[in-house]
Amino acid sequence: MCNESNGISFDFCSIQGIIGGFLPESLDWLVFLLTAITLSFLVINALVLSTAIYTWFERRVLGRFQARLGPNRWGPFGLLQPIADLLKLISKEDLIPDQADRIVFSIAPVVFLVPVLLVVSVVPLGGDSFLGRLNIGVLFIIAVTGLNTIAIFMAGWASRNKYAMLGAMRGVAMLISYEIPMALAITAILLISGSFALTTIVNSQSVFFALVQPIGFFVFFTASLAEMSRTPFDQIESESELGSGYHTEYSGMKYAIFQLAEFMAPIVTAIIITTLYLGGTRGFDPIPGQLWFVLKVFLLVFLMLWFRATWPRLRIDQIMSFAWKALFGLALFNLVLLTIEVQLLQDGEGKLQTDDLWLMSAINWGIALLIFVMMAVFKSPNRHGINAQVSSTASIGLKLEDK
Amino acid sequence: MSMPKFTTEPVTINLGPQHPSTHGVFRIRISFDGEDVVDAEPVFGYLHRGTEKLAESRTYVQIVTLTDRLDYVSSMSNNLSYVLAVEKLADIKVPERAMFLRVISAELQRIASHLMAIGFWLNDLGAFATPLMYCFREREKILDMFEMLCGARITLSYMRPGGVLQDAPEEFWQALEVFLKEFPGYIHELEDLISGNEIVLARSKGIGILSGADAVNSSITGPILRASNVNWDLRKADPYEIYDQLEFDVPLGENGDTFDRYIVRILEMKESIKIVNQCKENIPNGKIRESNVPFFIRPPEGDAYASVEGPKGELGFYLVSDGGISPYRCHIRAPSFINLTSLTDMLKGWKMGDVINIFGSLDVVIGEVDR
């Protein structure tokens, strides 16, 4: 696995090399184990820490959107707020409802958290990802994120609570529906890059795929908003309807794990979108790639926050019809369009040059704008008229003078 | 061999009394078939404080403080309705300046109440807290003005039989002028952000329709009735205080869906601004309270009913006097309570998300429902 040297990078092979230097060769298995533990430790802690900072960021930004201050008491600018939150959560009593299925109830938070952490290990944060060059990175992401559905259903079913059950049912229906356009949008990326490996996908983005296939980007971004159930697709929790959705019955540490995974989801989603559509670590030269990566992730996270702060929630049937009638069709159309273009433009070895990608961008943006304008003009029912009248008198035929 | 018959049965959910969207301690027992509402039954009484019975052992002036706690987001309208009933019963004349002050404060209260209705309705739609906070920012200015008027912000007790507690201080008029100048721009901003929002429209147009005939038959009043295109406003139909001297319009919706209820409230706020402007221009000098009103009012034997167009609908007080210092019987016609009568019919057939949407659009305050 680790034959070639990758120079200075932060992946499985280089860490294995460092640890191997201290131990005799006969202890290969120990070196492998230690490497794995080190790597997991790094990935998990980096993510948990960034999630902590993200919760602070989200609450501050939401505060600004809502004409208030947000947390500002504990630490400079309230930066230590996540620690206070965590201390509060773990000091709460960990309740399991009497009628709940204890085992499933206890496992569900972990099942919910693990896939989110796993996804990051394949993302190339520098030249390589933590796991080196996993050549089926995209498949890995699709497969692992699919586990979330099961976790949500486990939590909802095991709680023996009607609200949790309703939330879980909605969750399963919605998440499965949105996985399809998401996977179709990714297929279009594979067409251009010709590889499942995320490193190759990043390298082939001499033009960002968000530019090459705007429809695919739109579909993927929208579907991933639904996948992590953020506004306007937050049906699974829908605070004003279901109390708290599938984790209504959770408290204490288990609830903390759910919250951790939920707040981690925007970061991880932004990381995936950055890798697939915004060129990952690519950028202009004086600034290192890692910084570009963080910048893009930050922008995407901010965009999601903006949605959350300003949009109401769609109803469940509207969400489902949006997935099947709009996104599914768009994703299929995008796939066909890209197939035709790749077939026409590729050279003898099946490669696409930068000029070809620019040409495709121009064509696709034209088509995308045309589609969105057409949808706005023809599809949308005319709901904008405000039909209120004003009357200067008030009478429905009753006379009150002689009462 | 025959297949076993596959049957489903509806799930019954207790929405409340502890629920983020029931606006207090209110319970709806709903039967769902999947996501669709099969049956709904409102259950209330959790906040019952026996206001009507308490009123029988209070003097007429003391009861004003009880009325504050009915619809606790629009105390001014409650005060107004009650003192009107007492004045009718005891035949007390009110100085004109007091009438103007009463109308100004009642209309400001209407704006505050509508702001809360719209904010919480959008909160129920899932726009979590942002529109609510914007509405509260403006409501805060009104509460500040009330504080200048009478020292309280929520439970105001500003009005008295025969007038008002005290004259408005100079700073109140300054604050009012700034508010009247800024508020139309704020309504415009709110409309810009919400009335054209595609998701709000998709969630509210054609949802929870209440036909005009149904609304009249179930005694619904206020913005909900007018949203169903029934032209009925007590300020026009049976003018009290100085409303017959003022020029304003009555906004009407067309379809009676939740969007119309929202837009009627927005337009009513604009009309209220008009009314307050006219009152501010024309307010006469003079007394603010009739000086010959005794502390213990002893109305002659008899009964009286007075009602006002409150923010939620027709708010009426029916008082019976036996000649003593406290009423023999006090009955309150609470609009929030009566507006709930057709809730079951409005909810049937809609989805879970719409339940919250429709209930939110009714703008119910539990303090008034349970009394």
C-alpha cells in the first residue's frame, strides 16, 4: 500500500513511516494499529473542535440575522460558549424511557455520529486524504452517508414516542428520496473526471465543476441541504411541529452526541461540496491550498446559515414532490447533457482539456439560466397577487342603531 | 387461502399542553392517518383563573387589573372594553381628551398584537425566530411608549371608568412621532421580505380556508372574519369612543386562507397608523378624567354590554349590577375563545405541518381562551 513516497503530506502512509521508524520491523501489525489510532484521534478531534467553533459561529451569525447579539458572556466574544454547553449537557441526567428499546435507543446516537466522522477521512485536505488514495472515495461517501437514515429510524422507533416516530418516518421518506438526485448529480462528475478517487476529481478541476455543471451543483447542494435536514427541509426535527423530532426523548450525553453530529453535518457537507464542485484545495498561488479549502468551506457554511436564518420550512409533501418532480428530473437532464458533451469533446484517450471545460461551462450556464427562467415563467403558479380589498364602511346588512 | 386483511388505524397525538407551537398551555387532540388530520379536538382550561368569578368580589375599579390578564398581549383593548361597559352601566361621561388617549393606546396595542401574531405565525411556519425577532424589535418601541404612559409594559391598567390614569407626558408624544414616522417603512420591509417569499406563499395560499358563511355562522370576528371577505368591523359598524370622527378603511381578504389572515393584519397595522396620526393631530386639551367619579362606583340596578373591536375580534364585557360596589355578574365575550369554534373543521384533511400553520394564523392567546 505504501510504496511510493508522497513527500510532506498528512496521510496514512507518512504517519506509518514516522511510527515505523521507532519500532522494529517485526512489529508491523503494531505500527499499523498505532497509525490507525493516531489517524482516528486526529480526524475525530479536528472535527469535534471545528464543530465546537462552528456552533459558536452559527449562534453568533444567527444572532446577527435576528437583530440580537448571540452568546457573548463566556470567554472573549463568547468563544468558550461551546464548552459551557457541553458541560451543561453532560451533567444532565441520562434518561431512557421506560417503554424504549434500551439497546437500540443507546446505539442510535453513535450510529448517527460515526458516518459523519468517517466521511472526512477520504477527503483530500492537502495533496492526499487521510486514508491516502482511496480509489473509490465517491462510492465510500455515498455509502457511508446513507447510514444516517438508519440511525434516525433507530432513534425514532426505539424511543416509543409518537413525535419521534413521526419525525423518523418523515426522515426515512425524505432522506431516501434525496439520495437519488444526489447520486445522479455525482455521476455527472464521474463522467468528466473519469475516476472515483477524490484526489483525481480535485486534480481534474482545472475549471471548477460548479462552473462546468451548474445544474448538477444546484441539485447536489439542495439535496445535501435536505440530507442533513436543514431549513427549508428540516422536516425531521421541525421544532414547531414535532417538538424535537426523532430525538425528542433523548437527554444528557446521548442528546449531546446527536447535537454534535447534527452540527458537524454542515461542515462535512460543505467539505464534500468543496471537494466535488469547488476544486477542493485548488486556488491562486501565494495562498496555500489548505487555506483555500477552509475559505470555500466557510463560504458554503455561511450560505447554509443564511438559508436557515431566513427561510420558512416546506411541508412534507411539498418536499417530496420537489425531490421527485424537480430535482430528479434536473439531475437526469444534467447527466444526459454532460454525457453528450463529453462524448463530443473528449480526445482520443478520453481526456478533456481545459478549453473544452470552459466551452462546456458556457453552454451549460446558458442552458441552466434558460431552464430556471422557464421554470419561473411557466411552472410557478401565479401566487403573487395580493387580493386584499379595502372598504371604507363596514356592514353585512345588519343595523345596530336600534339595539 | 385468503390473505389477511391489512388494516391501518389512525394515530392519536396530544399536541400540547406542552408544545412549542401551542402559544401557551393549549392542547389539541388530533388523530392522524399518516400525515393527514382525521379528527381534531381542542382541549383547554389549563390556564383557567376564574376571572369572571373573581370580578364579583372586586370593586369596579379593581376589575381593570383583572382585564389586563385576559389577553396579556393586548391589555389596552381589554381595559377599553371593560371601562366602556362600566361607563354604560353607571352612565359616566368621559372627557374628550381621555377618549383620544384611549383610542391612541388601543390602536398602538392593536399594532403590537398584530406584530406578535405575524411573528409567531412565521415562527410556526418554520422561519425560526428571525421574523419573530424583527417583529419584537418594533413591538418593543410600543411597549416603551406604554411605559411612558403608565409605568407598566404588559399589564397596563391604564384606563379607568371615567377617563384614563394620567395624561401622556411630553416624551410620549416625541416617541410617538418618531414611531409614526419610522413604522410604515418597517411594514414595507416586512412585506418585502415575507409577502413575496415563495415558500411562505406555497405554505399559506389556499391553506386552512374558512368561507365567509362558515365564519359568520361560528361567530368568528376580527381579522379572521375579515380575511374571509366579510365586511364587519365594530369600529365602523357600531362606533364607540371617537371612531366615527376618524377616517380609516377596513381591509378585507378574498379567500379566507392563512395568507389572507396575514395580509389583513399587515393592512390593519397601516390603518392603525392612520388612526393614530389623526388622533395625534386633533387631540384637544382638557381633563383626562371625570372628577366626579367616586372611588366606589355604585351603578344603579341593571345590566350593560359594551364591546370593542380588539386585535383578535369583538371583545365584549357584560356586567350586571345589583346596586352594590362590585358587579353581580361579569361575563366576558373573549374573541380568542370563540374564534376556536371552527378549529376542528378547519384542521380536518390538512397535514401535520398545516395544523400548526392554521392554528398559528388564528392568533389565539390562551389567557383569553381560559379566562
